[in-house]
Amino acid sequence: MAEEVLARASEGAGRVLVTGGAGFIGSHLVEALLRRGERVRVLDDLSTGSLSNIAACHGDERLEVEIGTARDAATFRRVLDGCGTVFHLAASVGVGMVTAEPAECLRNNVEGVQNLLAGLAGLPGRLTLPRVILFSSSEVYGKSERVPLREDGDLVLGPSNVPRWSYASGKVTGEFLVLAEHRRTGLPATVVRCFNTCGPRQQPTYGMVVPRLLGQALRGEPLTVFGDGRQSRCFSFVDDVVAAVLALACRPETVGEVYNVGSDHETTVLELASRVRRVTGSASPVHLVPYHEAYGDHFEDVRRRVPDLGKIRGVLGPLLLTDLDTLLRLTLSHLVATGAAAVSASSFATAAAAPVTDPFSATANGTPVIPAVPAPFGAGRPAS
Ligand SMILES: NC(=O)c1ccc[n+]([C@@H]2O[C@H](COP(=O)([O-])OP(=O)(O)OC[C@H]3O[C@@H](n4cnc5c(N)ncnc54)[C@H](O)[C@@H]3O)[C@@H](O)[C@H]2O)c1
């Protein structure tokens, strides 16, 4: 069913453009599209993505890869040619990257959307505009405390001297630009606000908590948790997110709308660290790191980030939500298989002696409150 509607969306111009297609989510999306029989073009500057992410697709003649930047208008115009559907993911992502380079991230994220719209406006002789799916983020909700967060709720961003809000500002600017274009020209666009998407190939480098904690556990290092660890997030599995986004792209009633996409199962970061220890069998202690040490003085965190999924469920019905332990095991299997986190057997032993604050080791005799339990790697996903 979904395949047919997607094919209809790209009627007359069969290629699907995925900007940021060599990135974490993008590469899973590319694979899913190829599995559905689509012809796919990727535009990626490889700033945080990698061709190794789409290595499994190499040699597939339905896949074209253009190494280039969405910030170059001519490049964007060229790659749009012949595309009936565009998934725009190319962006600077991650709290670490955004706090380090707020202005550059903002420019990157806004200019990409501007060039997308300029390129679409310049398409010659098109009777129907391509279907556009803009990837936005739960970050746009900022500090809103109206949990669960609804798409029609207020966006509460912090001050401009706090670098992290530049990411939200860029993403929400993209939303405004695309939705205004929808109203002006009828552009069939949908905005998806993803909430903490995780899974194989996500890099720990830019502040992504799941691969960072798994890598630390595998190396026997302390698990660094920022703040008091009682802030909560909802972690969703990348395959579930890709399936939901593809389904939204196929539904005509989603045009001109904004959707939360992800899981609504709330977990504190301390609980996440505990589960990481369980699935890895690690005895690594937890090290609480104050925010100002991690991100400097100008940093604000968000206590709860829980989506209201009523709107997306209203369109798609029940959602596939892989449970957190399975998500962790699948990500762990990939880390182990690719050697992305170097594992040292001896490091498991030394970690226990590390001088850190460990909220899980709070008993008088030092026995962890949550003992490390070895778990099988690569347990399969539950049947949907
Ligand atoms: N992972 C999450 O939890 C999450 C949450 C909310 C929103 N998102 C959104 O999903 C999208 C994908 O994120 P991801 O987690 O896969 O991150 P990622 O860093 O793996 O993917 C981004 C990709 O875009 C590419 N890129 C960046 N700037 C570019 C440019 N100017 N031109 C061409 N390519 C460029 C990068 O090389 C990378 O391949 C982003 O738009 C992000 O804002 C992700």
C-alpha cells in the first residue's frame, strides 16, 4: 500500500532525493527506499556522514550519490532534476556540534532549506511539484513544559546567548519557510519532528547519548551522564522512525502538516545508563558531569522531552515502537561488529576502580544497586 502511494507521489519523475543520505537516519532511509524498489539519489557533503553508511547499497544501479553541499544553490538545483520526492535531512546535528559552532550550524541548516525551495521554484516545466518531507526536530519545542508536546503547542526557545538554541532556531526557520511555500504555491510538503532517534551507525562524536554510553561501556570506561541524570528523553529506533516517515510521505492528508515522530516511552538518562550496563554486561560506574564542564557556562538543558503521538497515530494507527533494550542490543551488535568501539577485556576490570560519582553504586558496601547482567548480543526485534 505504502509503496503504491509513494510511487504516486513521485509520478512522472521516479527518483527520490535524500539529502543527508550518507548520515545515520538518511542511510537507513536510503536502504528502505531501495528495498521498496525506488530509484534514489543522495546529496551529502560527508561532514558527519560517511559513504561506509551506505556501503551495503554500493553497486546498486538504482542509487546515485552526489558528494556536494546543500549550501550550493546550483548543486541543489541539479540534484533535484528528475526527482518526484525529496527527503531533506542534510543538517548540522548534535548538541556537541551546535554548542561548538552555533552560527555555522544555523547557516548550514537554514541555507539548505532555502536552496531546496529555490531549486524547486526553478524546476522547468513541472506540472506537479515534488513531494517534500522536511526533517525537523523535537528541539524546536525548546524549554516547553507542556508535556506531552503537541505539534500545535508553543515553541519556547531560550536566549540567543545560549548556543544550543541556534539549532532549534534553524530547524524552526526551515519549518516556517517550507510551510509558507506550501501555503503560497501548494508545495506538497510535510514536516516531521523527530525525537531522539537511535540505532546502528549513529556516531557518538557530536553528543549522541546512546552510542556514547554504549562505547564507554564496551571500553570499560565510566559512563558519563550530564547534569543529575534525571532529565528524561524518549528513545526511538531508527527503523521505526523511517517506517513512520515513509508512511506519512505516502498519505495525502499529511500535506501541509507537522508531525511528531518517535517513541513516547519516557526514560531518564540514569535509567538509560543502567540499561546500557545491563545489555553490555559492563560494570562501568556512572560519572555525573556538570553541564558547565561539558558544554560551558552558557548551557540550558530540558528536563522532559515527551511527544504527544496522537496526531501521527490518528493518521497511521498503532506505531511500531521497538523497546529500549532491543534498541540498545541492536546498536551494540553493530558497534561490536564494526569495531566502532574498541573493546578491551581488561578494561572492564579496571573501570570499577575509577574515582567517579556513581549513583548506581550507592550502597554502603559498594555493591551496585543495579548489578551488571551479561546479555546476549544481537537479540532480534520483537515481531511487529
Ligand atoms: N538523530 C536524531 O535523534 C534526530 C532528532 C531530531 C531530528 N533529526 C534530524 O534528522 C536529520 C538526520 O540526522 P542524523 O541524526 O541522521 O544526523 P547525521 O549527522 O548522521 O546526518 C546528517 C547528514 O547530513 C549531511 N550534511 C550536513 N550538512 C550538509 C550539507 N550542507 N550538504 C549536504 N549534506 C550535509 C551530513 O554529512 C550527514 O550525512 C537531520 O535533519 C536532523 O536534524 C535527527
